[in-house]
Amino acid sequence: MADVHTKEIRSYNMSQIRSKNTKPELVVRKYLFAKGLRFRLHRKDLPGKPDIVLPKYKTVIFVHGCFWHAHKCKKFKMPTSKRDYWIPKLEKNVSRDRENIRQLRLNWKVIVIWECKLKKDRINKSLSDLYKKIIT
Ligand SMILES: [Zn+2]
């Protein structure tokens, strides 16, 4: 494929490829496991393949990267170049997320945890809030 990305974005991609087992996801999994929760990962039979599935609590969790899921936060900035490429792509991600969550909510408690909430200064609170949400 032709190189449609600027150098900047390409190196960003290299580090943040949207995929399974991202660092924020691992942090969340490790915490929940330490709390004694047991879960399954990336269940393909569920809309959007949720990152973490806790059958006992009828709960699914998505750990979302702020860039790929266009979080309205400081961490997200629409790229200034190749906008014809990025804007529809990210909009598609957002509408797909919304649809997946809508479907999942029919049967599951759905929790989205954003990458920016896992920064050093707020990770402890975010994780304990997450735990409370799961078990209540
Ligand atoms: Zn964010």
C-alpha cells in the first residue's frame, strides 16, 4: 500500500497499533486478577470482541485508546494532515463502538475504560472505581 501516512503518524502507529493486549489493557487485567476476579479475553462471539469479559458479573470491559476511539479528551487530537483519511476512519470507529455497546447492553453491563484514565496520577482511583462498578 502506498504510504499515506506522515512520518509522525507512522511512528505513532508503530507504537499504538490498535490491537489486543495493549499496555493499558494489561494493567487493567493485572489489577482485576489481583482483586480475585476471573475473566475471559476478546470473546469473538460478542459484538466488538470486548477486551475483558467477566461472566460471573455479566460485565464486559473495553479498554479504549484515546486516539483510535476518538475520546473527547486532551490526549486526542485529530491529525492535521491526511484529514481525508483520518476523519472518516475515526468516525467509523466511533460509530462502530457505539453500535457494539448498544447491542451488548441488551445483555451485559458494559464498562469503557479510557487510556487517559490510566495515567499515573489517576490510575489508582480509576481502577478502584472500575472494581466497584463491576461488583455492584
Ligand atoms: Zn482520553
